[in-house]
Amino acid sequence: MSTETPTAGRPRAFDENTVLDRAAEVFWRRGYEGASLSALTGAMGINRPSLYATFGSKEELFKRAFARYHDRQVATARAALDRPTAYAAIEAFLRSSADGLTADDHPPGCFSIQGGLASAPENARVSEALATGRAATEGVLRERLTRAAAEGDLPDDVDPRALARFVMVLSEGNAVHAAAGARRADLHAAVDIALRALPTRPGPATA
């Protein structure tokens, strides 16, 4: 990564978080390999020397943009999972996910799904970064369900790890459909069916 820094006394003429969000949208819509430097710099409103001086490379720009996106996603997931029962936590997580996947202020679907699941071997680190991000979100969910199991809020024969994976599979599947044009109501309908299949109770936890 480049170690070049702005000249002393000449601060950057752009807000770094703003240009990261703009870059994220380009990567989100086009994927890592489909996002050309021209498209990125055009959206970010900066030139190539500024991009390289600030972020070092296209790959580092991607990782920074994804990290900013992922931090917000994890915060949203933790807020949704802060419910008194496993059932309520899972429902809030899935409902929040469905709403986010179809929000109007960003491309439909999920950055971590569309950003670079398939990539050339030389860009394998991009796919790995996205996979690590998804695993971290699943880890937050698994942590919450493990606590639910310890509190007696899940049946004894339920594996919190497997349940967390089930919830993530639905959320990620909804992301694929949202990117293809599925409506918010369609995603919530899928959540309705999943909730009926959950080995949990909608009522308060019992000792």
C-alpha cells in the first residue's frame, strides 16, 4: 500500500467517508472486477493520483469501503438481536435485513453478496474479505442464540450454530432475490414462512 501522504499544509479537499460511501455504491452495483478506476474516480469526485495517495490501491479502497459498510451492518444486526427472546431476536434480524435489502438509499441487495463472490484468482483476497465479513455477522447471531440456549430459550436439541446458519442462509438468499428485483413484501413473506419453522417460542423465555 502506498505511504504517500498529502503535502503539509494542504489538507485533502474531500471527506474520506463520503468518497468511501460513493465507492461502495460502485462496487455494490458492478462488483469488484466490474468497477473500473474511471467509474470509481468519477463517482468519488477525485482523480487517480488522489485515489492512490489516499487508499493505496483499488483493492485497499474496496476493503476500506466494505469495512465501513460492514461496521454499520453489524451495528444494525446487534440492535435487532437485542430482544428478550430468541424468536423475537431472529424475527427482528430477518425483518431488518429484508427492509435494508430493499431500501431506496443504496443499490438493492447486499454489498457483501454482490461485491465479489466470483472473482479471478488474483482477486481472491476480495472474496475472502467478503466471506470474513459475512462470517462475522453470522458470529454475532450465533453468539445471541448460544446465550438463548443457555437461558433455556431454545429446545435442548437445537444447535445454536446450525440455527444461526439457517437464519443467515435465508437472509443471504433474500439478498440475491432483492438484487434481482424482488419486492420488500416478497422478502417478508419468506420470513413469515421461516418464522413458522423456527424451533423457538414467540412468548417470553422460561427458566
